[in-house]
Amino acid sequence: MKTSNDYVDALGELYHTIPKSVLAAIAVSFALSDGDFSDVENSILREWMLLYQNGIVPQKPKKPSKGRLK
């Protein structure tokens, strides 16, 4: 399984030292464009799907737990 990509490489050593919970908090913070926690999962999954479809990450996103991606 590929565990690196250009995004990981862009973070350099920070990726290996930052707690993944902090990295997740940053990702969610960026996904909260309107401050609504109810759509965070879809926001993250949409971005993941775009990265997957463009060949940036090899891992296909899971299906959302609350139905279809918006």
C-alpha cells in the first residue's frame, strides 16, 4: 500500500511529527467553510474523491455513513 504522495511530501518532516489528531482537526477546520459540523464528513469525502479521481491518492474513499455525497 502506498503511504506517501505529493501532499505528504509537501509537509516533509512535519507529517511524521504532527499528531494525527491535530492533522485531522486542521482538515476539519478547513472543511468547515460555513461552520456546520453536520456536513464535515461529506466535505472530507468529496475532497478525497477529487484527489482519488485525479490520481493524487490511490485509496478510494469509503461511502458516506449518512447517504450519498452531496
